[in-house]
Amino acid sequence: MSDRDRLHNRLKVYRAMHELTQAELAERVDVSRKTISRIESGGFVPSTELALKLAREFDAHVEDLFQLPE
């Protein structure tokens, strides 16, 4: 999969805005720190359930965190 085909995300930006570590965010949404790291790097696409949990954690819309490539 090329970089152009990957789901774009702003998870790292939102996490930094809320001053959370990857481990803290992972604990809040019940996943491993490695899962958060892989999502942020584009190596893993979250499930719908996880995307909704992440959006809820930041009081944001899923579309604020994740965008389809153009």
C-alpha cells in the first residue's frame, strides 16, 4: 500500500493538544500503546469501534481524526 492510499489521521496532533502520552491514550481506549503508535504512523487502520472511542475521547468527530486520501 502506498502512502497515497493510506488513511490519513491527526491522532498524534489531537493527543498532543490534550497532553497525553501514547500509553495514557491507549489505557483510556483499552488498547496497547503499540496500537496507538501504529495508528499514528499509518501502519494500522483502526476498527470502527476504536475510531469512535478515539473520537469520543477527544470530543471530536471521527472525520476530525481520520480522512480518506484524495
